[in-house]
Amino acid sequence: MKKFQKPPYQQKQNAIALGFTLGVHVVAIVGLLYLGMSKPLEQPKKLTTTLVKPEDLPKQIDSETTAENQATEIQGPIVDDTLPQNLPATPSQPNEQQLAAEKQKAEQAQQAKLAEQKRQADEAIKAKQADAEAKRKADTDAKAKADADAKRKADADAKAKADADAKRKADADAKAKADADAKRKADADAKRKADADAKAKADADAKRKADADAKAKADADAKRKADADAKAKADADAKAKADADAKRKADADAKRKADADAKAKADADAKAKADADAKAAAAKQAEQEAAQKKAESRRIASTAIRDFSNKIERAWRVPQGTSGKRVTVRFTLSDSGAVLSKVITRSSGDEALDASILAAIDAAAPYPMPEDPDARRQARIANPTFIAK
């Protein structure tokens, strides 16, 4: 079959007709999309598409109008080709004024759509900022609560430690007293045993001496009887022997007495030295215990004063504009923790700040005083320095 070649003018008319038809579709679709974003989508009306023949178009529509319609088609949104085909019939012969009106309407619809998108984006940004502010406040509140909980736990831990330290000290004091009592009892038992041993030895020595004396007397009596029997012959020998025996006995008695005296002196010296050593050791131990008790009292008092300062800082209502200023105050407490006196020893230079710290001292009373008398006496007078924050 021979192909039919259309003339150039007819080809141009076909292009114009196709561009016009596509432009009308784009305008209709943009309008439907805009209406769908602003309110619920209504049931689409039936549209009828009519293909305009080139010979039905006005002759004055040229390629420039076709280009504008094609540009409008390109700038418009991409839509699905499967939209309902039953669209309202378009005019078969639109003029330039109608095309311009349709184009302006499409542009206005696009601008309205962009404005609505911008408004929604602004509202989303504001909502996100509000959420961020709420989250920041929640985080700040949570951190403040966590800090307060941590401080309460630290205070409880410190009190538990102080109670444990006080119990350990009381146990140590009780053990030291029990050890000292046990040592005194052991020393007394040892002395009683030593006295008993010394008496037993003295009794044994006396018995041995009495036995020896009795034997010597018997020997002398026997000797006197023998001497009497042989007096004539043995007078000289007997006298010499008696003298020698007497001398030996005297020497032996003197030696025994000297040995007994030396042992008694050595025992007395040893006992005196043991007593002196025990007394010195007891004095040294007492001195060490007193020093330890004094140091412990100072530590407890220092901890109590630090707790007083913390309690005052919690009750302190610092005036505005005084951050960084220092004020030193001395206050005196009773044994029950009541405030007896308070005075500014180094002013901050700000009367309101000085007055606020004095008020905080009264507001924080009464103060928990140490149970130890020495520590409580030291903690009654405090001279802390406070810095306004």
C-alpha cells in the first residue's frame, strides 16, 4: 500500500491539537489534586475526552501557543494515566483568552497548594520545637530529681558510715577496757602465786634448818657421850673437833642466810621491775587511747560542722545579683543544736546577703549534734565561709 504523506501544514495542525488536548487534561488534573488536599476527595465526575481535529482549530493558534501549553504540561505534576476517562467534554474550539484563563487558574491552584504546604511545614516546625522544649524541660526536671535523690543517698551513706565508725570505736573502747581488766587480774594472780611460792620455799628452808639443827644436836649429844667415855684421851681432840664443827656450821648457816637474802632481794627487784614495766605500759596505752579519742572527736566535730554548713546552704535564699560574694559567720549552738548566737565575722559588703545567711542559720536549726561529748563541745562553735551562687 502506498503511504500517504500529509502536508507540513496539516502536521503542524495535528501537533497543535494534541498539545491543546494535553493542556486541558493537565489543568483538570491539577484542579482535582488541589481540591483533594483541602477537603475529602469527592466522587470524581465523569469526564469525556474529545479529540479535536486539526481542521476544527482556529487558524490563528500558532506554534508559540503550542509551546506554552507543552511547558504547562511539563511543569505540572506527573499523574497516573489511569485516571477516570469519563471527564466533562471540553470546548471544541478554545480561544487564546480561554487558554490564558485556564493557565492562570492552574498557576493559582499551584500557588495555593504551595502556600498550604508551607503553612503545614511551618506548623510541623513549631510542633517539633514545642516537642523539643517539652523534652528539654522533662530532661531538666529528671536531672534535678536524680541530683536530689543522689544527695539524699549520699547523706544517708554518710550518716550510716558515722554510725558504723561510732560503733567500731565503742567496741574498741570496750575491748581495751576488758583487756586492761584481764591484765590486772593476771598480774594479781601472778603475785599471789609468787607469794605462795616464796612462802613454801621459806617453810622448806626452815624445815631443813630445823632438821639440820636437830641432827647437829643429836650428833653433839652423841659426841659428848663419847667424849665422856674417853674424856681423858679425847678432850683435846674433842675440843678441836667441836671448834671445827662449830666453824663449819657457822659458815654453812652464814652461807644459807646470805643465799636466802640474795634470792629475796633478787625476787623483790624482779617484782619491782615487772610492776614498773606494767605501769609504764598501761600509762603509754592510756596516752595513746586518749590521743586517738581526741583525734576522733576532732574528726566527728569537723564532719558535724560540714553537715551544718550544707544544711544552711540548702536553707539559704541567696539575693539576686550577689553570685560569687563571700561571707564568713560565727555561730554558737547549744548541746541540743539550737542557735545561741550568730555574728558576721567577715562581711560580704552586701547587707542583704549578710542578712540572708543569718536568716538561713536560724531556718536550718536545730542542728544534729554529735553524741560524743568532746565532739559535741567542739562542734558547738562554727566559723564557716559561704559563697553566694
